[in-house]
Amino acid sequence: MTRVVTFTNLFPSSALPTHGLFVHERMRRVAAAGGFDWRVVAPVPHVAWPLRTKTWRQWAAVPAAERWQDVEIAHPRYRHWPGFTRRQAAAMATGARATVAALAAQGRCVLDAHYLWPDGVAAGLLARELGLPFVLTARGSDVNVLAQDPRIAAAIGEACSRAFACFAVSGDLADRLAGVTKVARSRVHVARNGVDLDRFRPGDAGAARAALGLPATGRLVLGVGRLVASKGFVVAATAVRTLGDARLVLVGDGPERAAIAATDPRTVFLGARAPADVAVAMQAADVLVLPSEREGWPNVVTEALAAGLPVVASRGGGIPEIVGASPPPWLGALCAPRDAASLAAALRGVLASPADRERVRGFAGRYGWDEPVQMLVATFRAAGEAA
């Protein structure tokens, strides 16, 4: 039996249960469909205690090993100095070497790395040393942000050139990866994320609002994601405050919270929530807003569509691949990032008519997990045969 070892820092744990959920959602399905022996190595950055902010203290609470839901996870530590980005891949590989080597010694093994820097490059270093096939997946800011550093781009390109297979979650991201690393575009395949069509579905809006303590009346514009500048939620607050009775509801937390609240004091902050609560929030809302500056394949868009919620988002990354370059009004609208007036106009147009939730839900059916899972199972089987 082929053992697939998912290697990434982007994975949930008992201390950080929502971190990297999208990797877990993908790989648990791949492992079940392919009958693979699935393990996870999720390296944890070790930061000297005088440098530990709240974030690093959370990482320090991750156990050395655990079983999280349906998979055994090892959390080897690697030395990390905040701000020294270029050193991360080598440090991660050093910290995880013994753990990966022990798993590889037990039989046929394929490394499955998510996020290309430092995780993918570190996996490539270990694969070369241990003689293992490895598969890489680009996720978004690893290419859109980190690979703008020429040295990091070169390291990513070198790892991609040796990988058994390279994936990106959208066509746009695949094009960008090939462009910044000079890897042949034909070597980069698209394996989009899927959506859980059972969890995300239309429901009783009134009951959903009551369950989350949201206003019973008025229109709700939902945003889901980290409250950081690149997500554009300050722009969303600027736009929503011009829409009469509409209120912005945000699921997530981050350093932009105070700036968002100052922009529109009526904003409702629900904080970081489990996927089940996100699904309820989507049932409660009238439209999803995603005014981010960059994206790979944002799961929140397909989740909203599966819940029957139209989407107003920035025109960038993989978003037009999901809803189309010019989506019909019943599905949503796209606009330029960082443009509050354009965003307000798009929201106003979508909110002018009640959402046809069943029609939107029907559109989302094309984004289930079957297609990407079949592709990935075939890849890991072939890699296992080459091990």
C-alpha cells in the first residue's frame, strides 16, 4: 500500500483547529478514495521565547504528535527567526528530517507538499535526500507574494523541476507560477479545491440569524477571512456604510479589526468560527463580499454559492474561473480591488433583488470534490508505483 505523507505547516491541530482546514478537506477525501495509508507531518516554527508574540505562543501550544480527527499528525519543531524568510525552507527540512525519514523507512512513500515556500521547497530537499517522489501544490500567496523574491522563486522553480507532479488551485495561479519560476506551464496542472455540498446549503435565514445573534431585519453583507489588509475588508466597510440598512458581518479575526470598526461602527464581528458556523452565517446573509487584492482559488466563494448566496468579489486570481468573467446578476458581480465606489455599486445591484438561492446552489453543484479527487488519486498512485 502506498503511504502518502502530507507535508505542510498549513494543517489543523488541537491548538489551531481552523488553520489549513482546506488541506485536510482535500487530502482526507483523496486518502479515502485511493485507499492510501495517510499520515501528516506538519512542522511547527519554534521561536525563542523573548520573541514570542501571541501568534508564536499559539504555535508553541501545538503538541509534538496527535491524532486530529482521522489522521496521525507529527509536529516536529524547526528553528524560526521572524523576518528571516529566506532561511525557512532549510530550517524546516532540518527540523523534520528524522520524522520523515522514519516514515519513509516503513515502506513505499510519497510526499505531498502544500504551499511552495517554505513547505514545498523543504519537502523537495527531503525527497532528494531520501530518494522519495514528491508532489507540490501552490495555494496562493506562496506564488503571488513570496515568489516575488527572486531567490525564493528560483528555489521554488528548482523544486518544481524535480517534482513528480506540480499542481495549482486555479489556472491563473498556474500561469503565475510558471511565469515567476520559469517552470514550463505544461508541468503545472490545475487541481481546484472542491466544496462540501452537504455542509454548505441554503437554509432558514431567520433561524440562522437567531442562532448567531445577528439582526433579524435589514440586509447582511457577509465577509469571511483573516482581517488583514490584503483581504480588503476596510474597503468593504467603506462601501457597505453607503447602503442604507445593510450591515457588514465578518467571520474571522486579525489586525485590521480596529480599522474596520472605525470605518463603519455598525460592523458585526463574529470572530474566528468553525466551518459549521460559517455555513450558518451564509444562510443568514444576503450576499458574500470578497474584495481581496489577490486570491488563488478562494473556498469561501464556492461555499457561498453552495449555500445559495450570490457573491460580489474582486476581479482577480481564480475568482473569474469560478463565477465567470461577467457573471449574471443573479450569481453576483466582479469589480476592481481597492475601489469602494465600484464595490458599493456592485453590492447595490445584487441586493436590489432577493437572491434566487436554489438557482445559485444549482450553479455551485459543478464544484464538488469528485473531479479533483479522481485526478489526485491517479497522481498519487502513479507516484507510488515510481517510489
